[in-house]
Amino acid sequence: MSVIISVSCFFLLLISVHLFFSKQGNLTLNRLLSIVFFSRFGQIFVLLLINSGQQIPSSFFHQIFTPFYFAAPACFYLYVSSFVNKRKSLRRFEWLHFIPAILAVIHILPWHFSSFNWNMISKQISENKQLFISEKNGIFPAYFSYIGRPALILTYLIAAWFAVLARKNFLTKGADDAGRRWILFFLGAATFFQLISFHPLVFEHSDHSFGKSFFLLFSCFAFLVMLIFILHKPKVFYGHLLVAVNWGKDTDGAIPIATPTALTNKKVNLLPDQLSAYSGAMQKFMETKSPFLNPDFQIIDLARELNIPVHQCSFIINNVIGKNFRDWINGYRIHYFIIEYPLKSSRITIRAIASESGFKTLATFYNAFKKETGLMPTVYFAQKNISVQPDLCITIE
């Protein structure tokens, strides 16, 4: 069992360091998520030190990680809220969520280790009562930890669920499916393990050893189920945890494996005739084969079909055609929609036509339509004397 715990501890540290120093994707979200995982790493690491009889190091590291324990619930909520609302940075007032963490820093200073009953604190931690340490472990009274941490966890857990449920468009199937699956998986797993941490309250007046064994076995089973899910849905895991999504561009929820920065920075040695030929071949392929109707079509698929290196495709699209890949492919989708909408609007919904055109979400469709035509759909079709269904008159969020 200690081997499993040690391995889990190592991977939590690895993931948290990776996210914190990652240069891709939404850096704010990376940092928030790294603090969540680093806090969990701290809990397991301190537990391992206590179980190995290292009292002085365990007391020291327990104090070091205490501010992270108080920051993690806020980071968890801010990560979920920013993710579902597609925000790249925190709002000014949202920094107030870190006041408990600042108080925790004050709480552990100065470190008067001799004045605390570390034997009792270590015993409670070893009994998996890290949330319910009744002994004083800082300059504030014991209830600062005993009541403060559980209250923060429950409050922010409820707030995170509310932030997701309030975004009905985010929960709609087909709207950024990869992102929706990831955040629901992350939120569900976090909820499970956070609630598991409250089990000492259930067995407070009974045989705690039985409760500890039961919940430990149950946690291992749940971890196994989540591991199977991760292996079955690798995009959910690698797209939002180990390989950060590039929030600088509209990815439609897809993993940006096809257009990394490293590819576009490669040197391209092509003659003008080659550039022209490749550009013509790419545009002919798009017009004749219509691969843009596949919502998961990526630049790597285009390169494979035409037998052209990916970095050369990216260079031609950006420098010869004059667009990035996402805008270029969305342009074809918009023109397809403009042709199909007058023919099908009386029979199928706007969402269905947009989906048929290759868009995963209505929000992406509206943004692409405005970017391609310079007009909102209502104005564009009104100028063409084409009646527009009411549900098309939706503003971009």
C-alpha cells in the first residue's frame, strides 16, 4: 500500500510541476491547477513522513504546505469557473479568494514547534484526519484549521458545481465535448475524494480502524475506475492536463497537436513555384473533398492527405493564403453554411446546419461568421432578402 501511495505522491508532484512551468495553453489555469495538485501532494507527502517516523521533517513540511491547503479550494473553484467561462485571467476581485491562504501564512509564522503537541497532530494525520486536526498548530486557535479548511472545501465545491450547472450551453452535448467531458470528470473526481476526506466525521464515535479500511478500499476502487476512464478517453486526459490546450486560438475543443509553435518555427525552404503549387493543391483539396465538414479535421490530416510536411502546410496557410489554419477552415464552413441555410432552414434547425457545416458549437459558428463576413447572420441574410429563423438571432457571448 505504501508503494501505491508513494507512486501517487510522485505523479502528483510531477503533474503539478509540469503545469506550473508549462508555456502552452492558458497559463492562469495551469497555475491554478498546479496548486490544487501540489496541495494534494503535500498531504500525501506529510502522511508518508509520519508513517516512516520522521516527526521533525513531517512537522516542518506540514507547516510549509498549510498555506497551500487553504489556497487549493479557491484555486479549484477559480479553475472550474474560468474554464467553463473561457477566461484567460482572473478578474480583479477574484484575488480576494486567496485571503484564507494569506491568513494561513500568518498562522504558521513564527514556527514555535515546541509549543505544539506534534505527537497528537501526527497521530490525527496518520488516522486520515488532516481536515479535523483538533490540536493547535499555529498562532490562531485550533478551530482555524478544524473548521476553516472543511468549510472552505465545502463552500468552493458547491460554488464550482454551481458555476458549471449555471452554464447550460457548456453542458449541452456537442458543445466543446472534450472540454465538457474533462471538466465533469475533474469535478466529479474531486468531489468524490473531497467527500471521502470527511469520513472521520461518520466514524467519529465508532471503530475508526474499520472506517479507515473501508474508505481506503473504496478509494482504491474509485481510483481504478477513473484510471480505466482515462485510458478509454485519452483526449480528455492529455488534452487538458499533460498537454495544455492553446487558448490563444479557437480549437473547437480539439487537442492542438497539429499546429504547435515548434512546427511553424521550422525553416521552410520552398521555391515560389512550389509554394504556389502546394497552395493550389491545398485549396483544390478543400473545395473538392470538403474535409472541413469533419469537425475534428486538423492540419495534420491535411498534410497526410497531400503528403506535405505539417510545418510546410502551416507556413503556406499563414504566409501564402494569409490566414491561420482555424480561420481558413472556418471560412470554408461559413461559405458552406451560407449555401445550405436557405435550402434547409425550413426543415432542420440552425444548430443542425452549423453542425453539418463542421462547427462543434454555436458560439464558434457565430464568431466565425462575423469574422468571415463582417456581419452578424441576421444582418447578412437580411441583405440577401432571405428570411431568418428567430433562433438565429443570438448574440455572441
